[in-house]
Amino acid sequence: MNALVFAAGLGTRLKPWTLEHPKALVEVGGEPMLGRVLRRIASSGVAERVVVNVHHFAEQVKKYLASEDFGIEVIVSDESSLLLDTGGGMARAIELLGGAGVPLLVHNADILTDFPLEEMLSSHIDSEADATLLVAERASSRQLLIDASGQMRGWENLTSGEVLPAGLDTRGLVARAFGGVHVVGERMQAALLERWEASGRGAFGVMPFYIESCTQFSIRGYEPSTPYSWHDIGSPEKLAAAEKDFKRQK
């Protein structure tokens, strides 16, 4: 399997840090989050190569990547001239990795978690899914709607009441929050590349793409079988909570 770590975000909620630094280099326990994610992927043994996309303070990220040995081959996808969003960023990474030949693990750099990545990969392969998304029963204004078999059927905005696809019967579906980690199979990767070309190789979001595709592809929610830690460090409050939890576990 190959991997992609999203490290291009602007991190507007982490100001003033992100006025002078990229969000991916914010530290938890004295180590940049990007390094934590890369070492976790390497130590799990699930991927041989990883793409890191960069945009905001791209040179700082590239300098950091060049200064460390993460135990895995790292390829930089430089989006300095145009931020490609999650869908375009994934398509660009797939292209850099030589196409849609093997599963792709996608991990946000601002997600601190310790569930077993190898278990998620096994679940993805065993279910023959086109994409497998980490999900949890967690408070979030935007929720994935999943049926009893684990298949994603749609999406709901709890604030506005919007449900997609429009007209979806939500009876019997459970709402789950997306956890920022997913495994993408060959068919879905090929579809992402097609969408990217159709968009003029521009920016598009992967979640809207998943929502549009869930009636045609097998997109499944994955919940780890054992308790695990999970933090989104996207705001000062959430970063402080992650730091506190990290110190507690040491």
C-alpha cells in the first residue's frame, strides 16, 4: 500500500501559530504532528511510500521532511501555486505514485490517533470496499449516514438539516463522524483521477465526491474493534486537549 498525508492546510483556527508556520508542524509532546503521523505509518508497516502535500509555508515543511529520517520513502507534492483541496490533492498523489495500482492510505496531518492501521487495511481488503473511512459516534455538525451492513448511504448537515443525496430515506441509518483517515481502493482512485481530469486538474473536495459516489461504489465506515485515542488538533482548545491526553498516556 501507498500513503498520503495531507499537510497543505491553512490552519486558520490555529492562529497566531499559523501566521508564521504550517499547521502540520504544530507540536504535540515536543514533536511536529506531521512527524508523528509519518512515523506511525512507517512503524505500522502498511505502506512503502508516502506522499506529503504542501502549500501553506511549503518551504518549512520541505525543510523539515529533508531533515528527518522517517523510515519510509517520502515524496513531496508541492501545491504552492494552487491548493488542490482534498480530492485534487489525492488525485495528484495517485499520479505521483504511478497510478491506481495498490490501496492508498490517506491520513490528515492534524489527526492524532493510535488505532491499528493494519487492522483498518485488513478490513478494507476483506470487505472488498472501494473506500473505507474511519468513523465514530462523535459530536459533529456533519455526519455520514451508514446502513446496518456498514455501507455509506449519504450525508447529513445537522445544523441546516440538509441530507444528501437529496430525498434519501434515513430510516434505519446511523450517523457517524468522519475521523480523517481513509483507505482508497483501485476503482475509487481511478474515479478520482477521472474527476480531476474533468475538472481541468483543479481543486475539488473528496467528501462531496464520496457523497456523490456512494450509490455507485462500496464506501464503508470502519470502527476499530478496540478502544483508541483520537484528537483533531485543528484549534487551540483541541490542541491543548491532545497535549493533555498525550502526557496522561506517557
